[in-house]
Amino acid sequence: MKKITEKDIKNNIGNLPFSFEIFDVIDSTNSYARRIVDNSCDKRVIISDMQTNGRGRVGREFYSPSDNGIYMSVILKLDKSFDDLTLFTVAIASITLKAIEKVAKKTCEIKWVNDIFLDNKKVCGILCENILSKDTKNVEYIVVGIGINVKSTENFPENILPVAGALCEVDRNVLISEILKGIFEMSQDYELRKYLPFYKEKSLVLHKNITFENNGVTYEGKVVDINDSGNLEVELLDGSIKTIKSGEIRLSLDNIY
Ligand code: BTN
């Protein structure tokens, strides 16, 4: 695969005010971002060709072999309350999906909250981590971590092989650039609500039957809406509505998700 270089990315993003650190190998770009974060880090992009300890949501590993994918973290400096940011992951998933569809010329879907699927296989995972201000308890920085399987899933471990997919023919520099353009646009006003209609349009779970666990109880129901906070509204078998704010859900008919 073509190497990821600052020069190639800059050729595509023009004069957008991002700065870059690009590694051949690192433990995790998100962990590195959290180690270095300070006032000078707004719009710092950390990319690695490989991660030895790529991290996913809920403590999972994100398999990150060399010469195969995109593993990037973008540090954004902001000063916002949690309430202003409930749709942040909705926005990032929408931006990333739009960039993938444009560059890979393929149609994808978003599995709530922010996994991106192509042909029913996960091609991208997103891990956003908030860093709070000690004084105001507002969110002062967000580390936006994006992992994309680009070349193939050949040699992936057996446990993730059934669920993992790859984009195939894509220039990583071009895809990274498209994502950064979208993130820059979002950071201009953080009007996150405007991403919701597109997110719903691309949802893999809206109007589908799902199962999920809550306090050790397994529930079954149909997703009837994704509300203005990005939460799932699920109609349970008894007709009542339950709002799910976090956690993992499964599509009922296909438990491999
Ligand atoms: C998930 O699938 O649960 C989220 C995966 C997020 C992976 C990306 S790769 C770049 C960044 N660094 C990490 O350690 N994780 C994120």
C-alpha cells in the first residue's frame, strides 16, 4: 500500500490548520494523544501505520496490523458541557461514513453508536474520549480515534474474522484528508444536530428488531427512533418504549453483530 505521508495529506486538505505526527508503529494513537494533550494540541492529528495496543470501545482490542489500515486520532480543543456534546459521536460517525463512501465509492451503514459497516461487515470503529477541565468539569479536549480496515482482513484473528470487513482499493492519504475536511467543518460551529438526519438515513438498526442487555436482563424489541440525543427508542414486546443510551445491541436475526 502507498505510505501515509504528511505531504500527501496536506496536498489534499490545502491550508486547513491541522498539525501531524505520523508513526510507523505506536501502542495506540488515542493513548499517545492522551499522553501529550495540552494547550498547543488543538487539531493535532496522530496517525500510525500499525498499533500494538489498539483500543476499542468497552475495553476491547482494535486489531491494527501494519500496511493495512488507518489508525488515527484527532485532538480537538473545546470548552463544552456534556449536554452540548451528546450528538458528538453521531457527527463523527456521519462524517467518517460520508468520507468512506466518497473515496471508496461504496455504500455503507452505521451500526449504533458508531461502527461503520460495509456489506454487513464492520470496516471502521470509532472511539471518542473526553478530557475534562479540572476547574469547570466541561469537556476541554476530545480525542477522536478512528480505525479503518482498508486493504484486507487476510490474516485477521479468527475471533474477529466473521465480523470484520475491509474497503479494498483506497488511497489512505485521500481518505484521511476527506475525514479531516469533515472534522474541520464540524469544528467551525459544533452544530451537531444537523448530522442527525443523515445518521438516521444511514442507520443499520433503525426500524430493525434488536436484542440488548440491561442490568443483566435481556430485552427484545424494535428500534422505532433515534432521538435528538442520539439515543435509541426501542419498542419492547409488551408495547412499552425503552430508551437506550449506551451499550451494545444485537440485530435479532443476525447475532454475529
Ligand atoms: C471500536 O471498534 O470499538 C472502536 C475502535 C477505535 C479504533 C481506533 S484506531 C485509532 C485509535 N487508537 C486506538 O487505540 N483506538 C482508536
